Amino acid sequence: MVKIHIDKKPIDVEEGTTVLKAAETAGISIPHLCYHDAFPPEGSCRMCLVEIEGLPKLELACSTQVRDGMKVFTKSEKVVEARKGVLEFLLAEHPLDCPICDKAGDCKLQDYYDEYGLFESQFRESKEKREKKDKIGKSLIHDEERCILCRRCVRFLREITETQELGVFERGIHSRVNIYDLTPVDNNYSGNLAQICPVGAITDEDFRFKTRSWFLKKGESICPLCSRGCSITIEYHPGFSHFGVPSRVYRIQSRENQEVNGFWICDMGRYGYSYLSENRLDKIVINNKEWNIQPTWEDVSYFINQQLKKLDEGKKTSQTVLILNTWLSNEELFLIHKIFKNDQNLERIFFADRPQAEKDDFLLTAERTPNKKGALEMGFDMKPANPGALSDKTDLLLAFGSFLAEQISAADLKKALEKIETKVLFTSHENELNSLFDIVLPTALIPEKGGSLTNIDGKIQKFSPVFEPPGDSLPEWMMLADLGRKFGINSSFYGEFKTPETIAKEIENEVPFFREQK
Amino acid sequence: MIKALGYFIEIIRGIVITSRHFFVNMFFHILKVLGIKTKRKGAVTIQYPEQKKEIAARHRSLHRLMAREDGKPRCVACMLCVTVCPSECIYVEAAEDPDLEMQKYPSKFIIDIGRCCFCGFCVEACPEDAIRMDSGEIDFAGYTRDDLVYDLDKLLR
Ligand code: SF4
Ligand code: SF4
Ligand code: SF4
Ligand code: SF4
Ligand code: FES
């Protein structure tokens, strides 16, 4: 531990810390462009200059280590003057076309100019014209005029993906970032480049001109597209209702989580968000002629209960089949386990999930579903749903999700389902499968509900609702707790479950794995 | 009875006020005819809409979008006007302009005049001087609310 003073504020920091990080711990932010927590300091942008007592020149905060008794000034006249100067040079060749730059609003250069610059340009020469729209990767556009040569992108591709598609070419004022021999940036993590570029030099084609970043609302969530469970930020717009523009998700960004994904997410998780708004089911669908009303969840839950009770009383619970998936949260799987396995001794529980796919050696896992580990630890034996699963006599089928169609061929499924008297499907999307069921209930997706998921390494991660589910959709845990209450064997037990947190507490009480993980 | 008397008094008061204006104005008009200069002038009614008063230079009238030389809008769809508008009555959708110098142009630009409060913030926010409120048009009315929703075709001139 060493004792230093930053802006006269005494702080104790670990030896070997840089001045920039030490200041951060004290709540003092020092402007920086090239430095990123993921990489060792580079010292190329000169934005982080600070004054250190006893040293004749200003020093770089990002690469100077603390010394005992060091006195640092981050806001002295000299420092502010120097920052202005650095900014002036950075902007000398910068196009400042913020009105058409997708980074505007998130751009550090813009922020620092607003904070320290605000000068009139002294350059009389016109700015140099460079390549403004260079497609350098799957979904990446490079603007050479805006690049400040911080080399974050180059370092990312060298150190993180080790694919090295970008380099800095030529020298002096002719330096520019580009790809080698027209080989585009093509790896499953390329989307991170647009996020770490501190300016609008690398922008994302997927987000290009769609909206402005300051219109977007942000919510923290977990990516459910593979079992890694990376931390993400979902950026969405609630829609311009009086112009008939619906709410939608505009982009997904990675969120720092050193225990799981570091600073990064894969491109599959970044660009795979259309499912959140497209083809959503928002009303209860009835495909059974006997129902001549548009029911509410109350009506349907009453009906399901009647069926369950009938089978229970006739000692025929073996004629109930449950098809689950591992997009269900720990809380939901727990409730299902309680109601159907403990209360009803149901044997025929199967899983239908999205099939496994190729993994890579960084974040993406083979399991393209977020909670397989959770289901295993909850005590399910995870028998796969196949035509045989439905071959025995079945009176009631409760299915969750629409992955059944991916595992059983349409013809087989139709044949199997025809013989079943009552079929209820809980699903979030419109799907061909839906027409085969009597009742289809709309459900909420991960960003629309609360709960927790267990990732491939057994880490339990909580998530909270970011936005509302569409129409009449309800989170599964709510419907399940309601069924538990109505089914009546132990209704006071289920009566407690008003929030996902109360269920999570009960899980910790009952399932050792979840207690230990805590 | 007392109530009816009250009405009657008000009617008389009204007549007095109207006649006072009439005679005072008449008096100044007669002085003018006789060639006597006074500081105060007799009031004149403008015969709107046959006759129109000149609009002051800073008056805020119906918006218009400015065009570039080639007829395309100057607007680059930066949406700063959308951001600043307190009535949330502007909606802009951007598209890719093949011209590399421009890159971004508004494929949709809608102002719902029915919601606009004529504050002029959009004009001030625009970095391209693409939107102005100097068309001089003040008589825009419609039979439906949709008549007051102006799109790119109507605004660009
Ligand atoms: S990179 Fe930043 S400063 Fe440069 S044009 Fe884009 S928003 Fe403006
Ligand atoms: S493209 Fe962006 S990240 Fe790469 S060097 Fe230029 S400014 Fe830095
Ligand atoms: S004048 Fe004011 S209210 Fe009307 S469009 Fe412009 S910013 Fe909006
Ligand atoms: S502020 Fe000007 S350039 Fe920007 S969108 Fe509005 S009219 Fe177009
Ligand atoms: S952040 Fe220190 S030189 Fe760039």
C-alpha cells in the first residue's frame, strides 16, 4: 500500500497501480481515449496528462505508476491547458460530422471537447479527405477521417481474438487503420470493435442511421442465446406512439462482468435480438371449438386445474405429459418441479430445446440455451422429447416453448398430438406448432421478466425486467405460482411466491446446489 | 326582476363602450381630414383575408425544409430537431445516401402541425439550417387532424 494525494485528496492504493486507476478509485475521472481496462496502457492519445509535483513535465496518468508520497494534480491550470492543446491536435484533421455520426452521444471525443475544448479552430487549411465509408468487416464500417489512431481496435484483434485482421499502415499524418490485403474482419467477436472504438471511426452497420443513441433507454440483462450467460445492456426505444412507431430493441452491447464475459460478447448475442420484437404472440389463442369466449389467464388456469384435479383424483397422473425447455429460469423450473414432481409424482417430464451447435474457444458454448445447468441441478433427468415420449396414453399435455418442432418432424408431431385430449402450450412466439394445441398462452421473454439463470460454470445470475412483455403475455413463474396456489395441495406455500426473489429464497432452502453457490 | 335589471345594465355598458370607440376614432379621423396632426391615429380595420398585414421578419410561420441545389433536402437526419421539440411532433427516419459526402438523408420527415406549439426550437437546433419557419404561411387549417400532418413532400420547398 502506498499513500498518495490526488487533487489534495489523500488515498491509499496498491503498489503498481497507475495514476489513472488510483484516481478512479477516489472518484476522480481523468479523460482518456486510448486506455481501456482490457489492455495494458498504450500511451498514444496524450489525453490523460496530469501534473505531478516535482516533475518538470506533465505525465501520462494511464501509464505512470504511483509512488509513495506522490502528489498529483488533475485539474491544475497547466493540465487544463494541455488537454485543450491535445484536443486541438486531435480535432485538427477530425471531420466533426457529429450530425451523421452514429457515435454521437456516446463519443468520448465529443464529451471531452464539451468539457475542456470549446475553442474556435485556428487552422485555416481545409481538412484532408480520406476514406469515409470503408467496409472492413461483416458489419463494420470504418471512417478514416474520424479515427484518432488509439489502436484499441488493433489491440483487441491481437490480444483478445488473436486474429489480427487490422493494422496501422503508413506513417506520420498518413497513418491509417486498415485491413490487410482486403481480408475483412471476420470473427465471432467483431461487433465489440464498434463498441470499444472511443470515437465514431468504426461503426456498426446493423445500427447505422437507425436512431440516435440518446433516444435509447437502457436496461441490464443476460444474454440467453448460449449457456455462457454474458452480461449485456439492452438498448431499446419505447416507440413514438403518435406516429405509429412501435417499441423495439435497437442494439445489444456488452456489459463488464469479470466473472463471466470480461468486457465482451459474441456477435451471435449482439446481433440476435430480432426475436425480441418479431412474431410475438400477444393474445391467448384458442383452437378448440368448445370454447366460445376469448378467455383470460384466470379462465385458462381454472380449466387446467380442473384437468389436473380430475387426473389426480382418478390416480391417472401418469397420463399427464410435461414438455419443458431450458429457457425457463431457475425459479420457473423449481415451481414446475414442486408442482408436478413433488405434489403430483409426475414421471413423464421431457425437455425440448434448441439443438447444440458449434462452440468456439472463447465465450460461445455449444449449448444454445441459457439454463441447462440449472435444470440439471434442480433434479430433472432431462429426457429428450421424442415421438416415443407421447406414444403412451396421454390425456393432458402441457408444453413450454416452441422447440418441440425442431426435434420432432411435423408429421410425427401432428400424429402424436391428435390422440391427446387436452393440449396447452406456453410460448412467446407465433409458430406453426401453435395451431396443433387447444390453448396457446403467450409468455414473457428473459428481458421481460425477473428471475435467475445458472450458466455453464454453475454461476447463478439474476436478471430483472427491462421492458414490459407484449399484450397479455405473462412470465411463466407467475402462471406457475398461480397454478400451484389453485391446485390446492399446498396453496399457502405457493401463496408466498409473489416475486422471483421469494422463489429464489425457497430454492436456496431446498436445493443444496443453490445454497452452496451463494 | 333584479337579475333582469343586471342584464340590462350590462347591455347598456356594452353600447357605451362600443360607441365610445366609435366616436373617439371618428374624432381622430375627422381631425385627419381637416389636416390637423395628432399623435394618436384613428383605428383602421384590416380586411382579412382579402387584405393581409405584412408579417414581421421574426414571425414564426409554417415550417419549410430547405433544399440543396440538386433539389434534395439539406437535412441530414441528425434528429436534433426531434430531440429538442417539446411537443414531440417531429418524426424523422434516416436512410443511406449513395453520395459519400452526404451519407445520411431523411427518407421520412413528418411534422404534426396539430401538435406544434410554434416555439421555433427546431429551427435553432438545426446544424444545417435545413428547417426554417419563414414560409409566411399562417393560414393552414384542415378538416381532419391528418390534414395537419405534413410530410417531406409538403415541407420541402
Ligand atoms: S467521432 Fe465523435 S466527435 Fe467525431 S464526428 Fe463522431 S460524434 Fe462527432
Ligand atoms: S478505428 Fe477507432 S479504435 Fe481503431 S484506432 Fe481508430 S479510433 Fe482507435
Ligand atoms: S416549432 Fe417547436 S413545437 Fe413546433 S416543431 Fe419546432 S420545436 Fe416542435
Ligand atoms: S435538425 Fe435539421 S438537419 Fe437535423 S434532422 Fe432536423 S431538420 Fe434535419
Ligand atoms: S489514455 Fe493515456 S495516453 Fe491515451
